[in-house]
Amino acid sequence: MASAKAIQLSKDIDVARCNGNWAVIPELARRYKKYYSEGTVLEQTVLAEINLIQLINSARSSSTPNYRMDDPYHISMEDRLDPNLVKPIQSQLLAAIQLADPTDVNATQKEFAKVVLARSHFECGEYDKAVSIIAQLQFEKEHVSQGYGFVLFLQARAIKAIAYELTGNEEDAVQTYQGVGSLISENASVKNKSLVEWSEESLYRATLLGLKKESFVSTSSLLEFMRQYQKITIGQPTIWRMHKRMTITRHSLQYVSLIYRQGKYCLPVMNVPTTMTDDGEVDPQLHRHMFIIEQSQLHTIYEKMLYLDVPLPKAGQVNQRVLDFVDQFASDFDLIGASAHDLRGFVEALDRASQRTFNSPLITRHLFHALVRLGEFEEAEHALQAYLYLVGLVSHGWKETHRDGQALATDKTGLNMPVPVARPDISTDELDQTLPERRESIVGDISTIKSNEKEEIADTLHVLVGAIRMYCNDLCRGVDAVEMAEIAKELLQKQTKKERMSTLLDIGAEVYRAVGVAYGLLGYQTFDPELRPFYHEKALRYLKHSAELNSDSWEIYYQLALQQADMHAIRQAVQSITVAIQRNPSHITLWHLLTLLISCPAQGDYRQALKTCEMGLQQAPESMDDDYVDAEQHMMYQMTRTLLLQALHGPEAALESSETLFASYRKIAMPDISVSIQSDSAYGGAHHGMIISGSLGNLSELQTARRGRSASSSMVHNPSSADIITSTSTGHLGSRSHDNVYVSGSDTQLLTAGRARSTSNLTTNPSPLGSGAAGNQLLTVPDEDGKSQLQQQQQQQQQQQQQHHHHHPHIHGLHIFGSKGSSSRSKLPHDNSIYSTASAPMTSRGNLSNQSLPTSPYDVKSIAGNSVASLQSLSPSVLSIQSILQPSNVPSKPSTRTVLRKKRSDRILSDLWLLTAHVFMKLGKLDEARKAVEEAENVDWITNPQVWCVLGQLLQRDGDLEQAQAAFQKALAIDPHDVNCRLWLAKSHLAQQSQEMAEGILDIMTKSNGWDCAEAWFHLGEIYKNTDRLDRTKACLFYALELESTTPVQPFSVLTRFI
């Protein structure tokens, strides 16, 4: 029986073999044999194993397989040993195995020696002999459940699986690999060096074998191989077998993405119960969340190894592996990225990739798309210019010279812009000839790209279409949109007809649609009476051509209908929008356009339009999954409904409907930019001091019974501005969190779960606009008696800051109601926190960005010297992870989209109050109308000229024509091109019998952006009539009549320009 000393030495040998510490084993074997005379088998086995390993290391030291190029059909294998060199080792092992052992003391050690012998044949390429030896092995379970015995047992199975694979027996190889995987899973806590090496080799080959077409490996088994591989290798230094790990990770990224898109994704083995649906199925959101974690962390692992492996680029050098990684990452980001937080991380990942490439158009292209989605339009424009230059579409001088020309258009800020020169289309015949010299092409020869990369034409066209969309929808710059449209059109037309009618057919239709939309916007913004019809005709022609290329696209028919509506071709527009609704009956904007078209006297009447509006609201109901754009369109649709109710049933009906409008506004309300996103109120609505059914309802005839009610009693059921602000900050107000991230139509279904939204607040808490404000209560306007104590305290605090209030530089001191307007303007508290959308509160259906998801398919821990992100285990406690999408820099200011949406949100609320003021004016309640105007001024006193315009109308109703005229002038100081303000100014001059001034205003107005204002033409005709210019009178009045018959209840400009 072995002594205690011998037993300890055998344990030391076991540990040394597990850890691969072969240098100490000869001495340990000698001492073991000294203290245990019957230990010859173990001694000879370990000595033979050491010799075998030394021979392997010596023979393979000069050559290393190129694992970078491995794929399922070519798996590299290390050079096999010369059998003659191994024979002495095999003889040594056979001698040990054949030693006499009457008591079977060494039976287990002999089996272990057979494994080493099998390995010696395996390393020589004698696979059949190795399999034959392994097939005869017999082990007791307790002998191979731990230590080096387990390693040898796993080694035997691995050798058997690889031998089957290399001899063409793939089915048996797969079964054996699955057995190896089971062993690894059952002993996941064992991570010694020898085990990791054999596990890695087995799982490497098993994964690549499973990726073959017609493979015997199931999807779930292949995913398990991939996950086990990452678990085994993540604990090693980054450079350990790095090329093999990169190969597996790269193929894993592609495969996991593919099967998720196909709906075949399988969840990893869970340590916690999974969420089930009512049908007994696994919650699909769990699949999405697990996929997001798995894929983002695979990208994290791969990026770290990639940048250790690829060199820094030289001029003109293309690091193709980096570009492939970026392309894969960008493709996956459409599935895994949902929040602004993720997008910022994605942009940083692109910046890191750009440091490993040289002026890459591909990276710049993805950067442009990401910045547009993020709403950083200024940066997106820089990326766009860089991309166009890299692909050879513009020159260095283009940016400075393309603005040369006559400034005949205005953008939304009132800035005059030079219009681009329209270029003739390239015919198919021209493509077969040299382009004539008269035509200086915008688009250079695509073969002279300023980068060694060759961008696909379709990818470049997608960038240009995205740029047109940005300029049309977000920046409202028709000139720049047309510049991009001309480049896109010419690039498309320079391709062969075969390409345009095959691979470029779909994107070609998109290009012509974008060109049409761009010219339509430019026609809307130009004030030159000769260019305007030219632009509109071009827009219509390109949109019709787009419909010919793709007659199944509802978006094209919407754009066609909107263009026809802008051109007052109402009947044709109705036909086009009907086709669009047939293609997609659930889109709110389509129904809104149809409603506006039917509201035109030439097409129908208000009653029919109201029926259409109600039908549209039923077919496209508001959903909690709507993004900001959809919610805003629902808001505008409700406003159209209110105007129709007013036209049909009078101002009382409109007043009742206004309550719904203010309730809907909560869903698009944007926080003050200075407000910290960290506070719970950051995404709340009603931050503007919005009063719903306030204490002064006694001023309405419909609520005379409430005249004696005190402010305190009315506050019980009717919250004031301060109440709403307070409830917002405490989570009592339904709110929508705005990532301000653009989501394309094709991504909507994928990213439904990715939008941060406090649905619980909207569904479980009673809204201040709910039952308490329903029934016969109508919207009224507050005055000082109705303000709560909190509101008065806020006024006192703000009066101290009043002298520091910043005014618009061009209209300093233009407050309608003096200091009261600014002092009563409700503000959310300021702090020094940074404005970001990343920390929106999470809800049951909130925005689960990659940093907040609960589980992970890999058990990865933070390892010193290997800073790959730690991945959580499947446990109830959620650990923080460092993902590739975790941005290192938090922005110090909001995105451009956030600023623009804030302005648009304020304008909408201001317009709601002005609509209410109009209703009160129709009811003859001028005091309440004045208070409504004051509320509108509190919200948007800098950029909304209609505030002053409505005040001027009030003053004109009071007979104060001089002050009314001053108000109209102040409105035009805000926006000199506002049609409504110029019309009312002209009417005020007419009221003062100053026909010359009125004529001048109306003449300029009708020649510019007021060309389709029927009332302006009517008054101009009346002036001509009074001055005996009958020919002009007749023309103006007939044109006014024609325009009146095609004018909707609300302008078509409230609709989305580029859908």
C-alpha cells in the first residue's frame, strides 16, 4: 500500500499535469517511484508523456497554421509528427501497459497510459489506431470525474471526435463532439490549463463543422458549442490562441445574427425560470433581450482581439477585416441598438474603427446613418460631405461654390438661400455616347474614387436618400435637399439600363421619390413666381416615374398625393392617397391627408371630412408603441378634428374637443433642455404651465354655475400648471421618454421593445384629464386668482431672475404682457447634470439598452490584464457590464433633433392655446381669449409670430387699430415671411383706408409664399376694383375663388414632408 508521502507526490504529479507544468514532473516521478516501488506505470507514463509533448513542441515550433482563413470547409490542423520519431515513446508506453499487475493496483493507470498512447498515434496522423485504442478503454466513473483523470477522459473523447472528423465520419464525429460538450458543461467550474486547451480544440473544430451546410449539428447544439467556446476561452489572456478565437467569434457573429433574423434563435440554458406567455410559449421579448446581450458581447470580444491583431494603416491601406467587422456590427446594430445611449456607443465604436483604416467610405457611411438616427445633424452633415468626397461625387471646391446663385428661396428660419441650377436628365442614349461638353457633371467618374475601397452604388444612393430625408424632414432646407437629389439622380442615371432595371430597381424608385420630395419642398420654399411651378412640375414628374418603377409602395403614392395637394390638384390627390391607404390602412398620416383633401370645398364638405377623420382614428388608433413622429401626427390629426367640429357644430364643440387636444399633447411634450435627464420628471409632459379646466371656468357661459367657486376648491379636480409640474416630477403624470432616435419604417417592428416609455404611468394612474375633467367641464383659461400657492412662490423666485431673462436679439422687449409673461412662465428646476436620453426610467416595456439587460449566455468575469467586458451569469441579481455599446463620453448638450423637437413641441402647445383663443373670440369672450394668448406667449414667445398676430386680432376686435397694427409688425419681426401675419397687416391697413400700403403688402405676398392664399387674392382684387383696374380684378377674384375651393381646413404643411 502506498505511503502518505507517495500519495502526496501522486497528487502533486496530477496537479502539475493539469497545469501543464511539465518541467517539474521528472523529479516528482523519480521521487514517487522511490517512495512507491509499484508506481512504475505512472512513472513511465508521465515520462513518456513529457517526451511526447517535448517532441510536439520541437517539431511545430517553426511553423504555425494560419487559422485566420479557417472556415467550415477548411479547418487548419497542426503538422503531424514523423511516426519514426514517436516509436520509442510508444514502446515505452506499451511496456508500462504490459507490466505484470496480479492485484490490478495499476489498472486505472494503465488505462490512462492507453490514452497517452492513443494521443501519440493521433499526433502522427494514425487516426484509426487512435480510435481503436480509445474504443477499448474502460474507466470507473470516480477515476475520471476530477483531476488529470478527467482531463485524460476528455482528451480521449476529443481525439476520437477529431479522428472521426478527419476520416470523413462526420455523423459519429458530431455525436462525439456533443459528448465532449456535455462533459464540459457538467464540469464548468474546472478551468485548468490542460483541460482548457483540449476543450478549446474540440469546440473550435465542432463549431466550424456545425457551420457546414447539411451539417448533422442542430441549431441549438451549434449555439451551445459557440457559447461554451466563449466560456472556456474568455478567462485566458487576450493573445492566447487569438486567431482561432477570432475565427470562431467572427463566424458566431454571422451565424447568431442570421438565425435570429430567421426566427430560429435558441435561448441558452437558464439558471432561473423563464417567462412564459399565456400560450405556454417562451416570452419573445426574452429571446430579443438574450440576443441583444449575446451579440453585443460577441462584438465586444471580437473588437478587442481585432485591434490587437491588425496594424495601424498606412496611406491608402485597407484593413479589410476591420471593414468586415464594421459592416457586420452595423447590420446587427439595427437589431440590437434601440436607445440614444446605444447609438452613442456605436458612434464611438466607428471612431475606433476609423483609427485602424484610412479614409474609409464604408465607416463614414455608417457614421452618417448613425448620426442621423441620433439627431446630431451638424455632425451628420460633416460626415456626409466627407463621404461624398471619398467616393468621388464632389470636389473640395464644391462646398464653397455650390451656393453661388440667386437667393430665391427661404428656409424655415427665414434665411434666403440661393436655389440650385436644375440639370437635365441623362437619357439612355446618352449613356452609350460621350456626354456632351455642355454638361459639366456633378458626379465624377466613379472609378476615380479617392479611396481604395469600392463602394456599392446602392449603398451610396442610400446615403444620398438619407441626406435628402434629413434635409426635408428635420432641417427643412429644400435647397440642400435638391443638391443631394441632383447628385443621386445623376449617379443613378449614369448606371447601365440593365443595372437600373435589376439590382438598382428598388433603390432607383426610392431615389426618384426622394428627388420628387426635394423639388416639392423647394417649390414650397421658393418665392420666385416663375421658378415655383417649374419645381412643382419637376417634383410631380419624378414622383410619377417613381410610382412606375414600384407600384406597390404606399409611401410613393402618399408623396404623390401630397405633391398633387400642394399643386391644388385635389381630385388626383384623392385618387393617389386612396391607393396608399389600400396598401397600408393603419398609417395615421395617410388618413390625415385624405381628411384634409375631403375638407376642401371642391372635393366634399366638412361633414364628410369629419366622418373620414373618425374612420381614420379607428383604423389607425394611437398606440403606446408609437414613436415621437407618430404621436405628433396623431396630435395634428386631433387638431384637424377640432377645426372640423368648430366648422360644423360651432365653437362650443371645439372647446370640448380642445380638452382632448391638451391630453394628447402630453405624449409629445419635451422637457426643458436645461433640465437634468437624471430627474424623474425629465420626460414628463405639461412642463409649460399648461392649465386644464382651470379655476376660471366661470367666465364661460357654459359654466356660469361655477362663478362663485374659490381657487382652492376648484383645484381639487382641476390641476394648475404647478400641480401638473409637481405630479410630473413624482411620476403621477403619464409621460413618454424621448430617445430622439430616428427609426425607419422597416425597423419599427424590430425596435418596438426598444423605446423607453413609461407605459405604467399612462395606464395605471388616473390622468388629470380623465374622469375628473370629463363630462360637461370645458377648457378654460386661468388668471391670477386661480394660481396655487406653489405657483405664486415660483413667481416670486422667478421675479428675482427676471432681469437676466434672455430675449430674442431682434425683438428685444416684445413681451405681450410685460414682466408677467416671463414671471409666470413655469420652469422645471435646473441642476448641473448633463442632458442625455440614456437614463430614462426603465419600465416593464421600457427601453432595454444593452447596459441594462438582465442575463447573459456566457459566464464571464473581469480578468486582470484582459479587460473584455464582464458578462453576467443567469442569476436574479443583475451585474453591470461593459459593452461595446457603452459610450465613454456623455454629451454635454442635447442633440440637434432634441432641440428641434423641443421647439416644435413648444410651437404646438402655443398653437393649441391660440386655437383656444380663436374659439373664445368666436364665443365673444375676449377676456378669456386674451388669457389664452398669454398662455401661448408663456410657452413660445420668441419664435411663434402667431402669438402677436392673434393679439393683433384681439386688439382689432376692441377697435384699437393702431396697437393691432403694431402687434402685426412685431409678429413680422419674428418671421417676415409669415403669410397670416402679412395678411392681417394688410387688412389692418385696409381698415384704415390705406389701400396703397395694403396693395403693396398683398402684391409681394401673392408673388411669394402667399401665392395660394385665397383671402389675399380676394382683398387684392377688391383693391383693384376700388381703383378701377377691372381686368386685374376679374383675374384676382376668379383665382381667389379657385383657391378657396381647394383650400383645406388646415394647411397641408402640417403633414410629414418625407415619409
